Amino acid sequence: MYTIHEKHRNKWMLFAFICLVILLILILSDKLKNLIVIANFTDSIFLLVYLPGFFLITGLIEAWLPAKFIAKHLGKHSGLKGSIYSFLIGTLMIGPLYLAFPIAVVLLKKGISKLNVILFISAWSVFPIGQEIFEIHFMGFKFFILRAFFSIIFAVVISLIMNRLNVVEKVKLKESAMKKN
């Protein structure tokens, strides 16, 4: 006779075996491709939710903010104040990082300095405030402070290095070369 514990263990062993067999069947069949298509479809739906808002923001930035205003506050001669503004704007943005690039292009066209564009994208990627609120709740305030300290320092250092290496200009050159072909 089986004890209750042995019955449960046997059921779990059978369940694990069935799951393993199903997983192997999926891997060896075309069903896995269908699951990947479904995952890509849900990512596309997610993208469709965010894109209209960011195109609207990009259009509003382009229409409402004069180039002189952006050049004064975020341009080459804005100094430390412009870098702080760029970093703060980047932290306030929500959504996936790939939506930062259309906004960054508009800001570049309006006269923002390359360093400030890099700081904007870096801040969006490593220190979005919306994410930090959840991080404090789940990971604790001490973890948040440590991560914030190191994230800000590394984002600034990497931005300075990328600016020194002239990464934005190299991307522009590649883009113009691609347009010629």
C-alpha cells in the first residue's frame, strides 16, 4: 500500500514527465514556431498601445518647442544645467527604450547637444522613475539608493565616453551613407 506522501510524489513525477514530453514535442514540431508568432503578436499589440502617444509627443515637441528654446536650455552651450535637464527628462519618460530614439532625433534636429541626447537615452534606460517606484516597493529603499547611485554615475560616465568618441556623429554618417545607396 502507498502512503499519502508517495501518492502525491508519484502524481508529481507523472506530471513532470508529461510536461517534459509535451515540451519535447513542441520543440520538435512546428508548434514552437506558432508560439513564437503569438509572442511577437503580443509584442506588436504592446507597441501599438505606446506608439501613437509617442508620435504625438514627438510631433508636439517638434511643433511647440522652438529651436532657440531647446538650444538655450539643452544645446551645446547649456552646460551642466542642460545635462541635468536632459537626464531628468529621460527619467520621467515611460515605455520601452526604443521609443526614445524618435524623440532623440527630433531633439537633435532642434539643436540639443549630442552629450545631452546621450544622457537623455541613458537616463531613460537605467533610471526611469516609474520603474523606480516599484523597485523601492519590492527591493527596498537601501537597494534603490545603491542602484540609483551606481546607475547615475555609470550613465553619466558612459555618456561622456560616447560623446568623446563622437558616436552620434558616426551614426549620422552611416545613416546618410545608407540614404545615398
